Amino acid sequence: MALTAAALPFFVLVSSICIDVSSASQSHYRQIRPPQLTTNYYQKSCPRFEQIIQDTTTNKQISSPTTAAATLRLFFHDALLQGCDASVLISSTPFNKAERDADINLSLPGDGFDVVVRAKTALELACPGVVSCADILAVATRNLVTMAGGPYYPVRLGRRDGLVSKASAVQGNLPLPTMSLSEIIKIFGSRGFSVQEMVALSGAHTIGFSHCKEFSSNIYNYSSALESDPSYNPRFAAALRNACADYKKNPTLSVFNDVMSPNKFDNKYFQNLPEGLGVLSSDRMLYSDGRTRPYVELYAKDQDAFFKAFGLAMQKLSEGGVKTGGAGEIRRRCDAFNN
């Protein structure tokens, strides 16, 4: 593939987004039904639940087009750790360093937190003390993925908000871009996800961005003989070095994960990997390793297969390890426990 400057929009940090609402069929989603989770959980107790969240997510995404990626990442960091229980939303206190202050979570974008808080505020006015922050996060994530062009998948409801949030529980339990593929596979495997499901979920990098400091060691002084990791497309590596030149002075510098369609949820992420256009080493490993390469190739050529697999994996992630009944609470504020 001939790589031109026009094909490298990743260094543009803010751009407009075309919202493409998908109406994909739900027929291929299997019936995963944890106890007490149902699609109509708020039908009587908060009948405007769906509409309020839809209005909130739509308005937020239009005003801040990075919201979809921010919320998706926030959801991953919440659900992959100990189930979708909104524990990542808790603020630290003098007596407890919460998950959101763990090193890996310090870069979570504010737009993800903000859309959940806005929805919670509106729902508390409509039906006080009824809707959990965990359910808001799960549904907001699905809505925003769909708005960005991705698949629609069912989200069953009835989660309670978690009662514990500790930064110490995060270390080693969320994937890092510096980890080996075996380490990342082990983390997902411990949560019950297959290698194929892990690859499908990695497709979330079709939207969003990564901070330069996360991959700087791969593009500057990689070795005594090489400036950058040879698994990069050379022109791409040069463009990354140019885009990240001031990252030491400005640690917020970021580049888009998908260089071809950074604001659209599609399968371009997988098409980029064989061309050496993966930003993070954990992205490029998916193509170079035989355990994951067949799934990269499948999703690169078949977007429908990717969307189906991603939707199923997201449904599984949103429902695994959730708290229901007395195992949790309905928080009054998403950033603080009730007691």
C-alpha cells in the first residue's frame, strides 16, 4: 500500500465526526442472562430511562466527538477488572486511593466520566435512587459505539454499583501496551475470554487515541542500530516521531489509534495492522503472532464478522461478574459510595 501524507491524519487531535447510527440485527446475540438482569428492568420504575440516556449520549457526542472512544475505554477499565460495577468512577478520599487514581487510569479521558455524570443527574431528577451508575455506563457505551458507526448489541439491566474501589487492585489486572501478548492473553483468559474474543475487543482501537509517552520507546532510539521498531511501516514511524516530537514537554500529546478513519467505528484498524500501521506494540503483535493473526485477517476482510464478534464480546464483558441485589447499591452520586 502506498502511504501518503494524506493517509496519516492521526496527528490531528480534534476533528469532526460523522454520526452513523446502525440498526444492526440483534438476532445473532446469544442469550446470556446473569441473575436478575433483564432488558426491561426499568420499564416500570423509570420508564424514560432509555430516552434520557439516548438524549444525553447524543448531545454529548455531538458537542465532544471524542466521547465515544473515551466512554468505551472507561467501560473497559471498569468491567474488565471486577465486572461492570462503576468502581472506576469513584473518587479517592484521604482514606482510600480509588481505581481511577491507579497509574493506568490517570489518562482516562474526562469526557467518559462526564457523560455518565450528566445521565445520572438527569435520571435522578426523573426517578431518584432507581438507576445504577453501572447500568448507565454500560448503556452509554453501547449507544456511543453505535453512534460512531459500530454494532448495536443488547444491554441487559439491573446491575448494582460496587462497594469497593482500590487502586491497588488494578496493577497487573488490566492490559498494558508494554505487556507481551502472552500476558495480555492471560489477563483476558482469567476473565473467561478466548483469544478470538480478545482480538475482537482489541478492535475498539478503531476509535480513540494513545498518548505518545505510551509508545515513545518504540519510535525513538529503539536500539543501537534502529531508530524505531522495525514492525512499524517506516514512513509511519517517521510521522509518529514528528507528531510526538514535544511529548516530553507536553505529556498530553496523543495520536489516533486508527490512522485511516479515526472517528469511525469500522474494521480499518485490522486492515492497518498488516501494513505496519498499528500505533502500540500490543496492536502490531496481533498480526505478527500466529495465535491472533488469523482473527486479524478475518476481521480485516469481513466487517460484519468483526461487528458480530465485538457485540457478543461486549455483551459478555458487560454481564460478567456484575453485582446484583445486596451485593451492591444504587449510588446517589457516581463518584462516591453512599456511606
